[in-house]
Amino acid sequence: MSAEDQLGGTTASHSPAPSARTAVDPSDADLVAAARNALEAPGDYLIFKEADELRIVALIGDWTRIGRSTAADVRFDDPTVSRRHALIIREGDQLKLVDDSSLNGIFVRGVRIDRYALVDGDSFLVGRYRMNFIRVTTTVEAEGAAAPNSLPV
């Protein structure tokens, strides 16, 4: 993976995220753990909270659009999210998070990115929404695990 695909892919015109947006949310670990326990099928997933509800979105296509537009696969009706905010593009067995010329940007670990190679456990900001990426490589073996609230995209 190239340095550009990781945090080195920022440009000089991008500023770091405001300090309030870079704070680590202690509930992220609980959110990701709850999602992992709910998932039965291997795959790539986005996990986030919306209106105090856990949302799990299965990333099954070649690309997933995140934005405010009604054409977005993952839609947020929020002014901090651009109509075409971000794309997640599948390249082989890797997923790349790409800024789709958004106004407020995408932040990974407090750094605004243009392009970033996602790895299991990554957390990033799209507008005011903290999203988590997980890759499940084996099925959950816990009996009675709840079926995921997945939205295939």
C-alpha cells in the first residue's frame, strides 16, 4: 500500500480537524464490539450510530457512496455532510476511502485525507458522523447471535 493511500495523501490546502472532532469516542469500542457480536456473515461493514441507533451497512458492491444526496448508498440528511461526500471503492481485496470533493472533508485520526486504504478497526469522520470499518473474516460462533441490521449496498 502506498504512502499516499495512508495519511500521507493529504494536501497542503487541507487543515487538520478541529480538536472537538479529533477526540476519541470511548463508546467506539463498545459500538464495534456490539456490531461484531451481531454479525453472522464474513464481509466488510460500516458501523455508526444514527439517532442513538446502531447501524450496520454491508459493503458488498464495487463502490459505496456516502453523502446527503438521495442517490447515496449511505445517506445522512445533515448539513455537515456534502451531497457527494465520500466513496468507498473496492480494489481487489482492499477498500479505499476517497473524499468526493466534499466541503467538510473526511478525517482519519484527526488528519484530513483525500484517499485512504481502510483496515479492520479504522474510524473516520464524515461530517459529524463517526464511522467505523470492520472486516469479519470468519463467522461469529456465538449461538443465538442477533441477525445484523444490514443494508446491502
